[in-house]
Amino acid sequence: MTTDFALNGEVLTAYLGSESKVIIPEEVKVIGEGAFMGTPVTDVTVPEGVTEIEKRAFWGCELLTEISLPEALRSIGDNAFRNCGSLMEVVIPDGVAFVGEAAFRDCEQLERAILPDTLEELRASTFSECLRLTGIHLPAKLRRIGVSCFRGCVSLTEIVIPEGVRDLDDSTFMSCTSLRSVNLPEGLNSIGRQCFSQCGRLMSISVPDSVRVIAGNAFYNSGLMNVSTEKFVIIGKVLMHYSGTDETVEVPEGVEYIADHSFACCETAVRVLLPESVTEIAEGAFDSCPALKSVRLPKWLKRLGRGAFARCPQLTDISLPDKLEHIGAELFAGSGAECGFTAGKYLLSFSDTVGRLELPPGTEIIADEAFARCGGIREVVLPKGLRTIGEGAFRWRSELTRTEIPASVTEIGKNAFANCGELEITVKEPGGILGENAFPDGARLTFIIGGKQLSVTLTWEIKAGDCPERRLWEFVSEPSEERFLSMGKSCYMIPCAICFYGLGGAYADFLRKNAAEAVCYAANDGDTELFETVLNFGLLDLEQLRICIDHTIENHQTKQQVLLMRYRHDRFGETEAAERFKL
């Protein structure tokens, strides 16, 4: 009965009936948020015209055993079928491009799921805790598998990861206690934290050479027995664990990555020799090694993780190589090694209280959280040749008011200047890696780009992925009309267009269409030179001029108002202008 359904146009907003077998009306195109949530339905027929099932649509329909999804379907929302404890099979039709987070989580009776070839991403917890799921074929076009996607699928015995997947996220297959076989593709770059932990029957795994990172506890408490010697657990080119008792430990040639905590709490190692093949040592790799006195680091080492040699009280014989690109926080915390400037080029930590700090020439890397324990710094002078500003390097230094980042910097870590208040930063020839939230919202950034000067005030911190601030950074790193237009309706488009107006093209077109907005922006900025520059473009007609004068009057911008009146006189003449409007 149609009275059993609440409809808003083509959207089914709620099922009001009490029948267990339900046929949804043909006119429905969207099954709305929570429409069947918690109802006692057992069998639902979905009409062919439905294109979207919104989030939580069938969450908690514990008696639902069967549902047929139409070919027109394109999207399944977050938690759409979560906790449908009686659902045994789901066939997602071709054409579905989006399956939301936890869409089938806690479907305890689900044995089989068929996914469409059109699907490129499985989001977090999609099939988590599907206790009876025995097998699933992942589509060839799949590019990403989200956090905990198959966590707790205790009946899953094997899985083939498609060729396009580059990273396995944290806890992806955690507690899949029946998992015996995993096929990892060539091109896979990383295996996340606890990815295969608690997989007790996983006895071996073939890891491709492309894998460079295996994160913490990736195989914790699994049945993995792929051990290259009695002392080392090596998976691919990653040294996962050392369990020997030698005083001198020589890591085998070919290892490229020393996993986090792989030597932690080793009580016997006095001297460790790393092969030249090692390029990264992860967080806490040698944490709390009480007897460790000497470590030979390879000359091509690129990255050192947080606290890699922390709490090694006897460690004094160690030299950081010249090619390092990143140094984690608290590298030698609680150890006998030098914790300030190292080798004249690496600043590991700074704890003095000074008003103005000028880092010495030759400094190339500022480690993560290097200034976490200092105070009173109002200005930092960074030297030419600096390459890396680490994660959180100046975070919470609210007294810091300005600094200048030299053109040599190629990496600014996440949170590098976070929580620094209204900071003024000049960035010369910007480019390279910029971490999430590297600059705080409210920061005044001045970019020097090939002789041009572009100043903006961030309205929000720079996030990961796609955001206006991220697109701004991409533009200033490599200005082009395409990147300019990619900023859409961002508030940063006006200052960028002003800066590059002389090049014509998209920049000039944008300003011509938004002349009044550009002049008002310059008036609000308070920079008289910038304001005059925009006026001299000669873009304002009389109506736009009226808008701008009204704006300056309303905001008490007297200097700008006078300049606009002069512009009116010079460009339109007193008589013509007076006939059109009055102040």
C-alpha cells in the first residue's frame, strides 16, 4: 500500500508499514536516509529506477534476508545495510561507483558479496565484522581499501588484492583468523599498522619488492613464518623484528626499511651495522636498548623516525649521514648522543629562550618538534640551503610573529607552524611538499614568485586532499592558468589574479568580470600600494565605482575613498559622474 510509505517527491523518506515483505513504489528514485532503519522487513523489492540508497537506509534491519539491487543504482551510503544480521548475500550491480563507510558492517550472516567492476574504492569498515564472509572477489579497477575494511571477517580464507592497489590501510585484515592466503600485487607501496595482526593461520606471504613501508604491528600475533634467518624476520625488503642475542648485529644486505620497534628493548646488542641498502629507520626502531653503544648508519639513509634511538643511555658512537631528508622528533631522547645541532647541519632540538633566533649557515634540516620546548621566540631567521622544516617544528610557538622560508626548502611538514597565531611568513619560490595544517588559519603568507609578490591571508588551515588552500599552494608552486581556474570560487582567486594580471589570459578575464570585488578586496587589505595597483588597471565602470565607494564609506576606509573619488574625476569627469550618482 502506498500509505505505507512517506514520500518527498521521488525520495522515500520512511517506511511506515508493518509488512515483512515490501515492494517499494515504482516512482521512487532515492531511498532516503534511515528510511527502513530498524524495521522488521525480511524481503525488499527495489524498483529499477532507484539510483541511490542513502546512509543508514536499512541499518538495523536484523530480519532482512534478501534484497535485490537494481541496475540503475549508482551509490550506497554510509552504514546503509549495517547490522543486517540475517542478510546472506549481496550483489552490487555494475554502475555503482560509491559504497560508503561501514555499508555492510556487522552483517554477521553475510557469506558472499559480489562487487561491480566500476568500483574503485572500498571505504573504512565496509565489511568489518562480517563473521561468515568466506570469499570476495575484488574488482580489477579497485585502487584503495580503507581502514578496517575486512576487520574481524573470521571466516575469510583467502584474498587477492588487485594490481591497482598501492597501499593497504591500517587494520584492513586485522583478526581475520582463518586467512591463509594473500596475494599482494606488484606496485604495492605500503602495509598499514596492524593490517594482518591477529591472523593466526597466515603462515606465509609473498611481499613484492615495491613495498617500502610495513607499519607497526602489521603482522602482530599472526602465524607468519617467513623468516630469512634464525635472528631476523624479514618480509620483502623490510626488517620486521630482531630476536637474536649477539653483541654485534650485522643486518643482512638488501634490507631497505627498518620497521618500527624492530630492535626495541634488545638487551644484548652493543654494536649494530646497517647495510648501505637501508634508506629508512622507522619510529622507535632501537628504543630502549640499554647496552647499545655504536650504530653504523648507511650513507644513503633518507629518513629517521621519531625516537629511533631514544632511551639508549650508552649510545655515543653514531654519525648522521649527509643525505638525510627527514628527522623525527626526540631522535636521541634519553640517550648519550648529541641532541642539539648534529654535524653542523641538522637541528634536532632547541630549548633556549631568545627573542630573535638566527639559525647558523649550513643548517639543512630542522627535525620534527625541534622547538617544542623553547619559549619567547618572536622571529626566526632561516638560512639559505635549508631543505626541510619538520612536522610540528614550531607548533604552539604563539609568540612567533614572522619568519622567511628560503627558496631551498623542499619539504614543510604537517603542523610545522600550527597554532602560531597571526603569523607573517614570506615564502621564496614556493614548491615541494607541504604537510597538512603546515600554516595556521589567519596566517599572512607572502609568496615571492619569479619577481612577483603575492600576499594572502589564510582563511583556514591547509588540509590534506582537495581544499582551496591546497589548490593555492599548488598554484604558487607552479603558476598556470589551469591551476588558477582550478581554485574555483576560492577567495584566493582575486589576489592571484591581481598578481598575474599583466600576463592577460584567464587572470585578466577574471578581474574584468570581478572588478568591484577586486577593488573592495584591495581596500580591505589595507595596502595602499596594492589598492592603487588595482585601480590603475582601469577596470571599473560607473556602477562598479558606486559599489566600491559605498563599500569604503561603510567600512570607514578614508584613504581608499579619496583615491576612488580621484579615479572618478580622472576617468569619468566631474559632470558625467555627478549626473550618475552622488556621494
